[in-house]
Amino acid sequence: MSNWKNFERKIAKNLGTQRKSKSFLGGSVSDIVKTLKPKKDEVRFEIEVKYRNKLPSYLLDMVAQAIRNSNDGFPIVILKQKGQHSDNSLVFTRYDYFFSLFEEGNDNE
């Protein structure tokens, strides 16, 4: 079995669900669908902002695929480096999707 399939299954299991089989469902669907409830009503984010002349096209392609396959859900990409523990995986989404989760008028600390 391929490493990426095993990784998808592991993430799905951690979320309490199962990986969706694309061959069974056919076509462009997300790998995993799960409704998540935050542990707290409020979460304080410590945000690191970076600026680059150009982002790697493979990252942009991954996020675009997540958006295409999201079916009105919240598109995220979980990216793991080969040989690294899953806990060190990175989570990506687009800025506008991320901030759509929050009410306008949040105080700026």
C-alpha cells in the first residue's frame, strides 16, 4: 500500500472518520470529510506572517485542489514530509477561507 494512502488513513483515524475512496466515489472529492468543533469558544492565534516573491507552485496547486474538492466545506491541505512524524505535518488554507471562520469586529490585541 502506498505511503500517501496510509497517511490519509492515519489522519482520518485521528479525526475519528475514514478516508474516502476516490475510485468508489468517482472523480474530484476531498480525501477526508469531517465536521470539527473547536475545543474552546475562543482560540488565541499566534500568527507568523511571511512574504515571498513567489510561492512553490505545488503548494498553490494543493490548495487549489482542496478548494475545488471542498463542496462548500472548509478546504485545508495537510502536508507531511517523508520520514517525519505526522504531528509535524503542516496545515494550509487560503487567507480568505481562514478568516471566513471568524466574526467581523474581533478585537485586535
